[in-house]
Amino acid sequence: MLVQRYVVIDLETTGHSPTKDDKIIDVGIVVIENNQIIETKTTLFNPNQPIPPFITNLTGITDEDVQDAPLFHEKADEIISIFEGSYLIAHNVPFDLGFLNVELMNNNKQILRTPVIDTVELSRILFPKAPGYKLGQLAEYLQIEHNDPHRALSDAYVTAKLFLKLEEKINSLPYETITHLLTLEKMLKSDLHELLSSRQQQLAFSTTENDQIISFNGIAFKQIEDLTDTTVEDLPSFGDYLDEIYEEAGSIKRHMKNYEPRPGQRQMSETIFDSFQTKNHALIEAETGTGKSLAYLVPTIYEAVKTGQRIVISTYTTQLQTQLLEEEIPLIQKLIAFPFKAALLKGKNHYISLEKFAHELNTNPHENYDITLTKAMILIWLTETETGDIDELHLSSSGYLFYKRISTDAEGMIDAYSPWFSKSYYQKARKKAQQADIIITNHALLCTDMFNDYQFLPSYNRVVIDEAHHIEDTASHHYGLKLDNINMQFVLNQIGLSEETKLFGKFLANYSFDRKEVPLEKWDSILNDTKYEIDVLFGSLYQYVVSKQKNDKSLSDIGRVQYRFDSEKEESKKWNAIKEMVTRLTFFIRDLIHILAIVEQHFNQHAPLDKHDKDDLHGIIKLLQTFIDHLEQLFLLEDSVPQVKWIEIDTKSTKNAVYLYCEPTDVSQLLAAGFFDKKDSVILTSATLTMNDSFTFIQNRLGLNDDRLVTKKFSSPFTYQNQVQLMIPNDFPDIKYGNTDDFIFATCEAILSLAEITDGRMLVLFTSYDMLRKSYYLLKEIIDTDKYVLIGQGISSGSRARLKKNFQTFDQAILLGTSSFWEGVDIPGDDLSCLMIVRLPFQPPAHPVYEAKSNYLKEQGKNAFMELSLPNAVIRFKQGFGRLIRSTSDRGIVFICDARIKKARYGKNFLNSIPDVPITYDSTQTLMSKAEEWF
């Protein structure tokens, strides 16, 4: 029988570890019976120890508050009695129950052994698309009022409300989903069997059906509607169309609150439309605040509908793709009077394969916790998603590894007559793209399509490329390659004989082999030899990089040591030994492929493989052949085009990780011949394309000829004169004279001084990971850690998005970032008040790609500094500068520690490339005084 009583508990404590004598200071309890909150209890406890300032700041509980409160043992029996015959619910059960049981044991009481429900775990499963799983994030997502966070009763009450929402969600799930969850429940931390069984019994006797959910082969998923056909009779002239949108009484004014006309926005729309008509390419710089997304969507949609020919829009990241489809496109639909069809298309690896997932559910039901949790999340997600795009989920690293096994990319060729074909999310996405007027994709898929004879995207003649300053690097990455020993060993570990979850272990369990035809006895021996050869080769490469002189190496933005190699110039004896190792390794991999081919031939003749096993076999053969191709291209073959090749080693990891890279030195000719010459019109836009108002640099890097090119720049509508103060100290130590430590110390002092003035809210941009790391640890020594939260990229755990979110969560935080934080990070309003640029963002001279491109230019008789290094640095600087002001109401300080911007002859190139702002070049003390006045 279903227990109808649940007791929700939340604790506030003096610290995170009860085993280190941290104590409970606040308990909140909420009792739920029959889906109603019937009782609440709360009490403070005297911990018999001082409450740390950080905890007081977090909870508002002071030593005085608990001075007369009871000790824990005085209330222990009362707490125990509350949980009798009940479930214990907490948001992160291991913490609350762990603390409670340690306190009970310390007071010679019986620990609680009641069934538990962890609302963190259950929320991850039932709300797989939530932006985060902290209690405050879930409360906001589910519109639960949360007035007093970090007080026990308030948090317990919100957790109780959350549980009721979770229970409601369970009672909306279809039979097939519940059945699979019951199978997975044994591996979860929460005791969900009775909740799920109750829902299953309810469904067994129900005749009500959800017409939005369909099921196939035991999986329930949401019905996806095809794009509806649209018929457009007569479009207005383009001028009338723009008037209806942009004029004073236009649709944009009616549908956007607080909209302020932006002259550059309409002009940009007109420029793009003209380029389409004349079959020209265009380079358009639209500074922050121009509204470039709307500016290019307006003419692109009109032109696609008018001509009946699809147009592609490409963004840099898949997140920007989603933003366009979910925010910008719905706005356009309100602004214009005629219908249009837009579709989003990503690579096959983004879409789940229902067939693969069904197979995994049925063949491997009891895997580890992370994979079990991932399966449960996906089961719920399938009842909600209309895309099947895994980017909608937030998976753990183990979850993503599992997802690779069930992506469309892993399923091989799918027969058009297969019952799964019509249910494929990828095929539906392709069909929508073929029907659409506008296809929204990303640079990665655009370049993959480009370098594979245009096989992946439906045909198109016109394209808009947003964030176009990234297209050169993306093209280089996709024409190049990457190989690392960790991934190679991971692949080989998946194809052993010993376990049924591995490739041959599975074959041995499911099929009979003719030992004369299939030499399996050789498999493990060759496999182990191959793994050994990988260790030997990559270990030698690791030591080779370590042995090089310091000035031959550089550090990546995540702290890896980088070394560019050139086979013709390396130490002949050591390098020849490495090439021999490469050759030997490729022979072993070929032996593995040979045995796999024999297996495939055997099954074709005697017992056809299950489709999933056949896909696995093809996938492994393809992957092993890729390893051979990449090794040969890196070490053994002559380059068909000039290439830069380099090695990165992770000296801080115990795994001796080694990463190999290869990219073309110059993609301009590849892009010119394979892209720009083939397309009618390519519109390239970004907030940062020029240096000194000139597009020459980006034009040359991309291979754009003058004869079919339009260039335009649209200035920002923001009043930078009133919103920004740019400050440059004239008394910082000069780093070129070896004063690195002195410079770092001066930087950290300035960070602390500015943090006091701006209450934190600082983003500090570095060009060197090593300098960031040294600054972080120096700041840790001298900063008031009770007052400021210090976050360092590559030091604090988490992705860039997670670090940004953490920065915005805390009232007084300082975020130190390197290259990836110079752009694409929006921190609007009061969350960011001060931007510090530590050094002008020149690439390190020893950076492999820069060094190779620089040498390539020198060989052509060109000035590498003026034609590569300086323009790249200026564009990067403009990106960094743009992090501060994101709206008309933002204001703050940009503090540049690098005096070269004023002292060096090239410094004016940086200042001339940003909006006109007040500049103060003075002593640090004077600058701080002025900053105080500004705030």
C-alpha cells in the first residue's frame, strides 16, 4: 500500500562535514499527508561552537540567535518520532540525512532508516530540461515562491512544494515510461517503487489516452508535427515591408516593450537585401546594440519566401542556434504579415536514435548509477522533446559517453523501409530543413558540409554567417584533425573478449563462431599489443615535448603544454624512432581491422548479425581506420596543403594525456574555391570584423575578392561616453624587463582595490593561463574570502557556462578568465560593473598555430605582426571590451593594466577600434579615486 505521509527536512549547519565536528544550527520540517502540507516545525540549535562568518552571511543566523536555543540532544527524540511510518524527503538527502544520523549517533540514538526521496535526483529525472537543480533554480523554473533562501523552514517548505510538483509529474507519465522507470529504480538513491507502482496500477485500469504521446516497441515519446504548408500570395515591396516593421508606428514598436529605434538596424537589412539582389558577398560589422539578429533575419526571410529558395543562417554555437529558433524567429512571426517556415538542423551526433535507446534499455538494464540516471532522464525527456536534440539536456560526463552509444551517428545507415525510419528525429529534422524557407545551422555543420561535397545540408545558394570572425578557425578545425591517447584507449577497452558489454564479449555470448574461420584466439593478444604500442608511442611523444627547450613551448588557455612539430626539422634520431613506433602501431590496428573483417564476412555467410551488433562492428572498423589515417597524416605522409601540426600534453594529469592536432596554415584558398565561388551570396556579420575601420584583414584571411564584395560598418547606438570610463595606469611594472611577479602583484592589488569600489562584480581577462593561475593563488592569500567569492577558469570546477552562472549567483564575486571568456559571455546589468584587461590579447609567439601562420606570411615577404598578430589582437580586444556594456542602462569601468596601449606605436590601433569613450591615463592611486567618484 502507498505510504501517504512524507516528512521534508532541511538543515542549516556550521559547515559541510559532520565528521569534522560541524553542527546543526537550524532545522526546518514540513509534513505532507494525502498531497497536502499539514504541519511545519522549526527550531534553532545551539552548536556549542562559534558560527563561521560565511555561514552567518549565508543564513543570517548569528551566535546571539542560538545562544539560548536548545542543544540537539534535547530535541532528538521528538525529531525521531516525526519520521515514524514516513518517507524522509530532502533536497540532497546524503547531506541532510548524513548530518542528522551523525548527530543521533553522537547522542547514542538509533539512526533513521526510513525510506528516502532525494528531490535533487528526482528533479533531474522528471525535469530533465531544467536550467539547474539547486533549490532556488528549481523554484524559479517551476514558479514556486521562495522568499527566505538558506533558512531551514523556508527551504523545507519549498522542497515540499517541489515534491508535490514531482508527484504530479509522475502521475502524468505514460505506462511505458513508468514501466521502464520501475526497472531502473533499483539503481537509484530514492525509494520510488511505491510511487511508480501506484501510477502503473492507475494506468492499467485507465481508458484515457494522451493523443500527444505515441508508443513504439515499449518506448513512449511525443508526437512531432511536420511543418505546415504555407502559401503566400503577394508580398509587399521590400521598402513597404521594412516600413511596416521599422517605422515609428511599425510592428516592432508595437510588439517590443521599451523599443528604441536603431538607425543601423534598418540600414543593415537594406544592405543584406541589396547583396542578395546583386549576388554579392558582404562583410558587415554591427557593433553591440545594433540588433543584428533581427536586422539579418528580416531581409533573409523576405528573400527566401519571395524567391521560393531556402537560405541558410549559420551561428557559431548550437546554443545561438537555439536562441534564434526559440526567441528571434517567434518575434519575427509577430512582426510580419505573411507566414514562413524555419527549421534548425545540427549534425547527426546531436540527435538521439530511438532504436539504439530501445536496444540499450532492453539489453543493459543494470549499468552504473550515472548511466541509470541518464536513461531515466531520457525516458522523461522523450515524452516532452519535439527535436530529439541532446543539447536540451544537462548530462554528466558519463551520461554523454552513454549518449554517444545511442546517437543517430552510432546507428549507421538506417533502411528507409525500417519501422524506425519514420520515427527518427534526425530524419524529421532533415525533412523539416528541406521544407523550410530558413535553415538555422552552426559553423561546424556548415564546414562539415562544405568539406564533404555539400552532403549534409539541403542545397542552398545564399547564406548568412553570424559571428563570422570564427569561420576561419572553424574551417581550419574541420579540415584538420585531432587524435589523443585517452580516446584511443577508451575505444580499444570497449572491444575486448572478456565482458558481454564489450564488442567481442557480446558476440561470444550471442553467436556461435567457427574457430577455423574466425581467429578469435588472436584477438585479445593483438588488442593488448595495440594498447601497449599506444602507450609506448604517446609516452615517447610526452617525453619528447618535455625534453624540448622552454622557448619551444607555449601553454594553452587551459594550461596544457603545446609544442609545434615539423617532421623535416625534428631531431632525426628521436623523431625517426617515433615514426617507427607510428608505423608499428598502424600495423597492429590493421590486424584488428583484418579480424573484424573476417568476422563480418563470417556472419554474412552463416548467421546475419543483429542490426545493432552490425552497426557496432561497422562503427569500430570505421573508427580504427580513422586512427590509421590520422596517424599517417600526422607523421608519415606529405602534406597536400601547408599544415601546422602540434602536440599538447597535460602535465598536471596522472594519465599522461597527449593530444595531437593538425590544421591547414591558410584556408583562404580552400574557402574561395570551395565556398565563395560556388555561392550566389554569403553575408558575413559580427560585432568585430574590422581594425581601424578596415575589413582588409578578415577579407584576406577568408579569401574574399573585391569584385563581388560589399563592406559596411554600423556603429553601436549606446552612449559609451556616459556609460564607460576607460582607465590605464601609468605606473605598473614593465613586464618586458622580467618583472612578471611584480606585474602580477600590481594587478592583484588593483583587483582588490577595484573590488572594494565595485563590490566585486569584476571580470578579469587574461591572455596567459599561467598568469591567471599565479594571480588566482596570490589573490587567495590576500583576499577576504568571507567577503568575496573568487572564481578561476581552469582552477574552479565547471564549464564556462557553469563558472558564469556561479559568478552571477554570488553578490560579491571576482571571475578570472582566459581566451574563451573574451567573447560570447553576456553578464548584463549590475551583475558586471568592472572589466579588467590584464594584457593586450596578442597570441604568444610560440603558440603553434600563430607561429606556423607567421612563418607562412614571412615566406611570402609579408609583415606577420601587422598582417596577423596585430589585427587578431585588436579583434580579440574589441570582443573583450564588449563584455561590459550589453544594454543602454549598463555602466562601468574598463581597466587596462597594459600600458602598451598608450606607449606603443601600435596602441592607437586598439583605441581607434572601440567606441569613443573617456580615457584616463594616470597613476593607479588617481585612477582609484576617480573610480570611487564614478560609482
